[in-house]
Amino acid sequence: MIKSLTLSCLFVGALAAQEVPLVADAPEVKAPLSNTEIYSSVVRIECSTQVYDYQSPWAAGRFGGGIGTGFLVGKNKFLTNAHVVSNARRIIINKRGSDIKHNAKILHIAHDCDLALLEVEDFSAFEGLPYLKIADDVPKLESEVKAVGYPVGGNRLSVTRGVVSRIDFRPYAHSQIDMHLVVQVDAAINPGNSGGPVLQGEEVVGVAFQGLTQADNTGFMIPVPVIERFMKDIDDGTYDKYVDLGANHFPLFNPAMKHALGLPVNSPGVFISDVTPQGACDGVLQRGDVLLEIDGNVIDNAGNIQVAGEQVLMHEVVERKFAGDQVELTFIRDGKKQKQAITLVPFEASRIFAVSYDVKPRYYFKAGFLFQPLDFNLMRVYKLSNPAVRNFYQNYVREGIFNERKDLVVLTNIFEDEMTSNLSGFTGKIVKSVNDTDIVSLKQFHEIMEADDLPEFTVIRFEGTKKPLVLASSELQGAHERVGKRLGITQPANL
């Protein structure tokens, strides 16, 4: 090849009087990366954590740690799982084959899709390592992949092989609420593998992130569309989270129901059961509509669409979009087909159902009584079983309770004191009002309780019970100091 190019150049020189097009330099062809080069960009992550105690929210919490994996995707950019570095107080990255510890920090973290991007304080030790390339799409069923990481049991790199066995839409265990596209593989995904690349050739087709305890050699990886969305979202320097369709549906398999709705037996579509107040579909869809298409994708009676030859839930269309993007809906109402676009928006109120990380619990302690806003963490820690509490929690978004009440304030604990004796029956209940003022937030509740002009008796009422909690206002401060001193509470509130 070099010889022929040389001859060609000489030939052109001999015809100086003749104009000829310039010959462009041949593009540089990069040799494929070897396994050694690829594996050198996979790092071991050590994380020291601090997990707050919701039962003693004023305390420092429990300290712990864990091991995970990450990999280099750009200059001083290491991709890993959010759960590897959640609640982190110190993060250390180890290069393969080196015992030198490099301090790292979180650049961006996305708890809703379990991804995080890290950087080290000094990148010089990693200069020259290849950046692993993210593939263009989801791997095909039955194609072979290999998971690379640092699972429990040693400090050396581990490689496991398997095949893609399923492409699905499943809950992500990290947040307990968010559902995204996942790829199931029959390669073992063990603790420590989390955050490591899943490879086809030298391309990353996923990030290992969770396993299935009820089955052998069944693991899951976060696929390319989710990774790409995360990377695109943080391009502007902030992570803006996922948007939501804001409508619930159920399958439309029943022929009798289709007949009642005036639909042919073979009609596609799903039945809209609820529309979230202030959500993206509010004012467009209604309960009882039949949703036929989303952005031109036909929805089958199970709520699935076809994407790249695979059946996935229709929400995958929304998954790949951002706040402000539009989605066109085709639906039937009262027998008439309609088309209308919606503008997608993030929906912060729904995070009440998600696990919270990296945030100190909000609380208000007064005179031996501990009040906290209701969320998933609180439900899990206290195992709240009061029917009124569960009803408010389950319907907080669906019935638009968040429009009127920013917080559902719960009396979670009563600590022993002469003032609090025989009052345990009030724990685990939602505060409805104080001195006939409805409570809409923890901050407002704090302001009322700390007012200088409290009446002779402070009367607290709770949802689901007629019996009020009546306290002598003049005794509150004395009990507050006694119990607070005994418990070592130096900060009585975090609002």
C-alpha cells in the first residue's frame, strides 16, 4: 500500500503541467483494544458511608462502607452505579494492579436510574488509559456479553461471561420506585460487580447493577439508552431527573369491556384508569379514555410498543425524553379518535415513594415528641401500619393531596417523661391540626409550636381519630429541656 501511494505521487509530479485533484491522507485506522487495555480502564471503588438514623435523626448515623466497580468513559470521568457511592463520606479509586489509593468525588449522581459519574483529585496516574466506548444500542437476545468488575472475595479483576436472555422494563432496586429498561444476562452479577462494564468486544453495552437472589446466574445491567440519557442530561452541568407520563392504565384484554367501549375486538390500546393532577397528561387525557398510540407507536392491549424489534412498555418513549419535550398521544374518547400533544414535566411529588439518599432527615423535636414528614424511608423504618397513614401515603399523588399539603407530618416517637406518660397511643399518626389550624408542612407546624403566644393548652388533632393530644403549653419548655438533655439533642429541628 505504501509503495503504490509513493508511485502515485511520483506519477503526479511527472505531469506538472496537468491539474489533478489532491489525494487526501488515508484515515488513521486504530487497532482494536486488547483485553489488557480494556481492563486497565476498569477501576475498583472503595466507599466509606454514613447512613442517617431516622429514629434518632439528630445523631450522626451509622458508618459503614462497601466495594464497587467503575470504568473510564472520558478524561477524569469514571462511570459507576449510584448505589456504589450513595451516602458517601469518602470515595477511593484504585487502578488495576496498583495499591495506590486515589481520592475521588461525585460529579453527578442519579438515584432514579442508579448511575453516577466520579472524578479523582489527580488524574495523572490514569493518563493514557483508553476511554471505554458506549455502544450504539441494546445488545441482541442470545448475544454473548462479559461482565467485568471487582466482586466480593478479592482485589483482583473478575470476568464472567453469559448471554443476553431478556430485555425488559423492571423496577430499579436502588430507588424502589423507578422502572426503566433493563437487560437480563445469565452471567453472575455479584456484590462488588456493581458499576462495572458489561462488554461486547471493546464496547460497553451496559452497566452491571443488580442480581436476582431467587435464581442462579441471573443478573441485570443498565442498558445503553439509560446510560446515554444520563450522560446527555448532565451535559449542562446538572442532573434534571426523569420526566413522567402522569397517567396510569390497565390492560384491555376483555372482549366484553372492548364492546362496552365501542371498540372492535382486535382494537389496540389500553384503558386510562387515572390521570395525575398537575402531571403531563392533566387536562388532556381523562379517566376512561383508551390510549391507542404514543408518538406514533401503536400500543398493544398489554401496554407494550415495539422498539428496535423488541416489545417494551409504552413508557419507554417518555424514558428517552426530557423536561419540555413533547409527546403526541392518540386516544379514543366517547367513541371519537383524537390526537393531542403533551409537554413532559418532572414530577417531584412522586419522590415521596422513593428511597432517599445523601439527605439528612427532616424532623422536629419538642418536649419529648418527635415529628417527621412522611416518605418511603419513614414508612420502612417505623413500619407504619395506621390505616389513615397508609391511605394518605398511597393517595398522596393520585388524589392530588400534595397540592394542599407539602408534608404529611407524623408523630413518630414519644420519649419518656412525666409530661409524656400514657400517651403512646398517638404515635404513628398524621397530624391534622394544631389549635384548629390545619397543618400543611413541617415548617408551618414548627412555627405554630414555637410561637410566643400559645394558648393555655396546645391541642393537636390527628387524622383518623377523634381523640386529641392536649398539652399544657406552660410545661412544654421544661419537658423539652429535660428530654433533650437526656437524649443529647443539640439540634431540635431540621426543617
